[in-house]
Amino acid sequence: MNDVATAQTSRFRGTLLWLIWTLTRRRWQRQNKILRVFAIVLTAIALPLTVLLFFTALGVGVLFLPHLELDRIVFIWAVLCSMYIYVRVMGLWISLQQDQGLPMDKLLHLPMAFGRGFAMNFLISQLTFSFLFFAPLFLGLAIACITVFGLMNLPLLLLVAALIFCVSTVIYQFQCWLLSSVSNKQHRIIWAQLLFLSVVMLAQAPNLYSLYSRSQQDAAVDTHPIAKDVDRVEAIESPPSPDQTVESDRLLSKSWTDGWIHTNTNVDATAAWRTWLATVVLFAIGGLSLRSSFSSSMARYMDGQSKSRRQGSKSKRWLRREVDRTVIAQSQPLAVCQVTLRSWFRSVPGKMSLLAPLFFIVMLIALGLIYPTILAAKNLPLAMFAVVAIGGLPPALAINMFAFDGLGFRLYLTSGIDMRNVLLGKFLALLAIYTAVGSAISLIFLLLTDIALLRAVGALFQMGVWICVFFFLGVYWSTTYPYAVSVKSMRANGGIAPVVAFLLETLAIAILLITGYVTIHLEDGAGRTPWYLIASLIQFVVVVFVASWLLDRLSSHVNKKASSIVLKLDVQT
């Protein structure tokens, strides 16, 4: 009996290793040659690199820790912990855009209990670059601290293990939550992009705060320019005193909560309770996260498959249902506007393009608080131009507007909707989004600067002119050079065509921007006459008349190109 069990166990282990190797090899085959070679080399040197990092951290720690003050050791631990958490979050962002190395649905086909499969999936998911790089560094540095400062720091090993376990389980819980609540892969990719933007903005927070503090100090100094230059030269030439350096490091260490790793490198025995308290708390958080991950995974794989299939079958018919309902309930342009907005919101490129103006607004507020000259009244048209032509929607949505409809373009052709109303509805969708964005930018300038209200209104009218120009050039380009866009990824198959279109339309708007700056200079030199508002109104009226004339001709042009548009989109899809 024991021989049979041993043979089954060995056969099971061989099958599991074969499954892991097959999935890894197929994942490498789907990548390009450079990434494939890099992945193979990294896998081959993973174990030797881990051993080398451990002995390097141990040797460097034993040699240099006796000569460092406690605040310096605190600084080293703080930097390592911050880098570890940051790299783990970035690894989470990458993993959310890819398939799991050994997903649970593959393990459940093997003869094993669910708990064992869950444990194996958790352990395999932890074999990442961040773990293989930082775990030996933490372990080597902890053993070095024990060797240098004595056995009273022996609990530091448990605290290091608790930190790694807590971070790993919390990240794994977030992955399980996404898999259980967001079954659609495109939604997980959107979460990954949001996570990436959040990490980037948080990473820039210390730099922005430093710049803001520096600008406040410069504004507070009210001395003669020559004296200010002399003070700056003296500050550059004289290095910071040791007291200032130690105080800055001590301030950094105090920013970490008591009970973390850096508070336990001290040889003071009275702080031992902090080590044990932090260890227990971190292990408790990790255990609760792992239990929650197990519950959500069991609910997903044991009960949620049929429900997700039913929801998936319903979601495929949403576009036809929305087209039929909205066309009957209201006017055709408003119906197309509503369907277009929903198509943009449901696609990954559309959502990311919609996030771009929000990111620009946040950065504009931050930079405006640091450098008030950025929010000068003359820079309002430039901010509008940056949103419309660089950081906004038209590069992704207006240049190739029919590709994001999917089957919607076929429905427009077969439902009897006038193509003029289709184009008008798409223009209303674009105008609605940019009206909100432009109003937000104008409100920022009104609140943070002393800009006149008429100039802000003129900037909104000028943005309307730019959107009209961008839209009609985009309609022509969308019908002449259409290309397919996947609604589940950011990949496009348009080649050089969208790049050329983006450059041409940006050049057209830049020419109109020059006229705006000319009128702003005239307004600044002519007293109270709102030349900028007058010029923007004249441009807007002219563009509206030209747009009404072009709309009929562009609609007939789209009708002539309809069959070729459908054919190109189907072929490239």
C-alpha cells in the first residue's frame, strides 16, 4: 500500500512539474524574441542570483553596520522596505495585464483537494522578481544585524518574515478579489491602469511637496537680489552640518510607525515588545487576508462559473438593445450620442483616454500651486490646447471614431438612421466631454488666479472651435484610413496612419492657437476691450456655419465609404 501511495505521489509531482513547465513555455512562446530570451536568462540565473544577494547583504552588513549610527541603519531599512512595497505593487500592475502562471482552474483538473491547490497557487504566485530579489536582502541584512548587535535582535527574523508574508497575502487577496468580482479580463486591465496611475502620482507626491516647500521659502525671502544670490552661493558651497544630516535621517525614521523593522535594530531591550507586537499584527493581517482569499476563491470556482457565463451572454447584446431603445425613445442624434459615450466607457482605450484629461487637471493644480506663473491668464489657451491636442480624447477616439462602435456601425447602417444624425451624435458626445473638461480648467484658473471671466468664456468658445476642426478632420480620416481597435487592450493596428493624422490635426489646432495669443496680446494692450472673447466668438460662428455645410457632404462621403469601412474593420479585426 505504501509503495502504491509513493508511486501515485511521484506521478502526481511529475504531472504538476510538467504542467508548470508547459504553461511557462507557452507563455514564453507568445512573447517576442527579445522578451523570450530575457525571460529564459532570468529564470536560469534566478537561484544563483538569490544566493549571491543573500551573501552580499550578509557580508556588507557585517562589515559596515558596526561603523554606522542607528539612524543610518534605520534609513537603510526604510529604503529597502519602501522599495520592496513599491516593486511589489508594480509587479501587481504587470500581473493584472497577463494571465496567471498556474491558475486555479488548471490545478482543479488534477486529483487534489481545493485547499492544497489553493496553497500551491499561492506559493507559485509568490515566485516573482521582487520576492527573489528582496527576500535574500532582508534575510542577509537581518542576520547581519543579529551578528553585529547581538542575539537580542533575533526576533528581527520573524519580523522580516511577517512583513513579507503580510505584503504577499494582501496583494494576493487583491488579485483574488479582482478575479471574483471582475471576471472580465478587460476590466482587470482597466484596474491595472488605474493602479499604475495611482502609483505614479503617489511616487511624485514627495517631489511635488519638496518643490512646493521650496517655492514657499523663496516667496518668504524678501531681500535684495544681490544678497539673495550671495546667500544661495554660500548655501551651495557650505555642506550641511552633521547635526542637520542626523536630524533629517531621524525625521525620516520617525515617519515610520513604531514596531516596524527600523525600530528593532536598536539594542535597547525595552523596545522588544514593539518587535513582538508588530510581528503578531503583521502575521494576523496576513492570515486574515489569506483566509479571505481562500473564501473568495472557493466561492468563485465552486459556485460562480455558471453565474459568470450567464452574465457574459447577456453583455454581448447590450449594444443592440441600447441602439433600439434609445433610437425609439428620443431623437436620433441624442441616441447616437448616448450609445457612443457608452461604447467609449466600455472599451479599455476609451477609458484610458477619458482618464488622461483628469490626470492633466490634477497635474495642472499641483504645478500651479508650486509655480504660480504657470496659471497666468495668458496660459489658459495653452492649457486648453494641451488637453485637446495632446492629452485628450481625439488621438484615440476622434481620428478612428467608427472602430470603437464594434457592431454598432453595422447597426447604424441597417437601422435606418440618417448618417448626418450619426455624425452629429458623435460630435455631441465629444463636445459633452470636452465641455466638462474645459469648464474644469477654466474654473481652476478663475479660482487660483485673477483672470477675467470674459477671458475664461472666450477660452471655452475657442475650445469649441478646436473640437469642430478636430472632429471634421477626424471624420475624413476615419472614413479614408479606418483601422481596427481592440476594445479589450490598448493595441492598435493602424500603423503610421493614426500618427500622421494626429500630427496634422495638432498642427491645424496650433495655427488657430496662434490667433488666440495674438488677440490676447491685443487685449492686454487695449485696456478693457475683450478682443479675445470677440475673436473666439467670430471663429465659433464661422466654424458653426462651415460645419453645417460640411456635415451633409461628410455624411454622403461616409455613406459611399460604408462598405469599405466595414470590410477593413472586419479584415483587421
